[in-house]
Amino acid sequence: MSSTAVQYTTVQSSDRPVTLSVGMGPGQTDRKPRYIQRDGSCRLALEHVPGHLGLYVTDIFTTLVEIRWRVMFLLFSLSYILSWLFFGLLFWIIALAHGDLVGLSDGPCVDNVRSFTAAFLFSLETQTTIGYGFRGMTENCAVAIALVTVQDVLSCFIDTVVIGIVVAKMASARKRAQTVGFSSCAVINRRDGHVCLSWRLGDFRKNHMVEGVATAQIVRLQQQTSGEVGVVYQDLPLQQSDILLATPTTVTHLIVPGSPLYGLSMLDLYREDFELVVTFTYTGDSTGILHQTRSSYRPAQIRWGARFKDVLLVNGRSYRADYTLFHETVPVQLHARSAQDQDRCKPDNPATTPALTNGQAPPNASPTHATP
């Protein structure tokens, strides 16, 4: 049993319906949208937010950091072009009022500015500090001198904002988080005498992290008797939540009494409607910026009776991590009953408990598969 590799450096999520072969009739599909996408984004549309435009303007820096690159380049290009046109128009009006356009003044405010085109070029040269030397300010007009001063200050402000936004977008924690990824599926198997739910976590860059913490939650959308739809969160205790992600790591939740999955058999699992939301929060030691990587698994993406292939290889002097096996799984023997039923009876007694041998399902059920 193997899974399709996922490239987390260009993470994309799939919104296509998933066809299930367990717990659903033939041809039926699971069309309920995901609450958390595979890339970690929340599928939520905010509607009728009072004063939402004002909120974006109030926090303008965050707004500019979060917009797309092409929109940012368009806005910054327009800011430069409009500022050149605005000050060019003002210089042209000053020249017109002073009589420089028709040569009536004894001394022009700006040398060689006798049209709007020349005024625009002078504005561009002033703001970008090109300084060709053909057009220049004179001491005949105090208003023009004050206008040049204002334009210089404004140009410094625009340059500062542009550089700050670009640097902030390039150092975005969201981009760094995409280089830390989860496996394309989760698995359920037996480890150290307990049924376990596991998924794999790996860093695709050779960087050290500080204070890495993994969490997991079961998220369900429930409709109350009053018709209100609410979101219910159930925490999953992890066997080891503090992780130093030097090598790919398998995060494990023991399905023991108190676990939301304790009473679910294989068939019950695939009939359930929930999302397993997993996160990994850490601080990069090179930047000191806090990052968080998120993903989610639907029941159709949890493989019963499977484990991950080993990716860590040890040679004479070093360790090697083979990321071609990061998403790969192999079948293992696991009973189809719930962990609760397995604890009540002997799990190695084939007469009382149906078992999955080599990852195969009982005759009356088949594993879950996702349509491509």
C-alpha cells in the first residue's frame, strides 16, 4: 500500500469529492467541504462584517503583506506613477502661473520646463534622484522649492514602505511553514500493545528548530436541535508532543480509554464525519520567527492496518533521510474491531476477533479509497 507523494514546497489542496467504499452506497460521494484544507488554510467565508473595509485600512501593513504579489506590484507601481503625475501637474501649474510656459518671466522657476511633459519628467527625475542636469530648480520661486522638498520627503516614505512590505513578504512565516509538511495520510496500527493513530512530520529543509510542539484535534460540525451549527473540538493527547525535527518524525496518539477514537471500529471510522486537524508550531533558530504548519485528514485518508515505511537510514558516519518514502505505507496485521473491543478480548484470538491480515479488510468491508 502506497500513497501519492505530495510536494509541500508548492502545497495545493484538492476540493474534489472523495468516493468512499465503506459506509456509503455505491457511487455516493463525501461532498461536505473541508473545515481545514490540506495546506492549512481555513475554508471560511466572512460575510456582512461591519466596517470590514475600515479594518483593512486600519491595519494597512498586514493587509499589504497578505495580498498577492501581483496586486502588491500593481499598487506600488500605481503609487509611484500617480505621485509623479501629481507633482508634475503641480510644477506645470506653478510654471503656468509664473509665466514660464510663454517666456514672460525674467527667471523661470524650473529651467527648461515649458510644457506638461517637461514638468512630468522633472517630477520623475526629482523623485528618483536621476539628475540628468538638463532641468533644474532655481531660486526664483519659493513655492516650487517647498514643493520639491515635500516630494523628496514623500518619495523617501514610499520607498520605505515598499522595501518594508517586500522584505516582510519574503520573510513570511507562511512561506517557511510550507517547507515543513505532513504525510498525505494517517495510519492506524498496533504499537507496544496499544492501537495507535500516527502521521508523519518532516522538514524538507536542513534547518534547526527551537521549541517545536505538535498538537492534534478532532473537529466535528454538529447541528443542534435548535438548528444552530456549531464546531466541536476534541483534543487528542500525543505520546510525544515536544519535537526536535532534525529527522522525519512519526507523531503518535494512543487509542486508549478517553480517546475519541477508542470505540470506533474500522467500519465505524469510515462512516464517521470528522476532520483530524494536526499542527506543528515552532520557532526558526535562524530568524527567531514563530511558524505554524497545519493540515487535516478526513476518515477516508486514515489507513487502518498500515504503517509508514522507514525513511531513516544509518551508515557508518551519518544518518540519511530518504524523502521518497515519506508518504509511503506498508500493510500490517490489525484487527477490524475497535480498540475498546480489542481490550476486552484477546487480540491474538482469531476465533473471537476478526483480523486484518496483511492489511486486507474482512469480506464484508473494503478499505477506503479516494478517487484521483
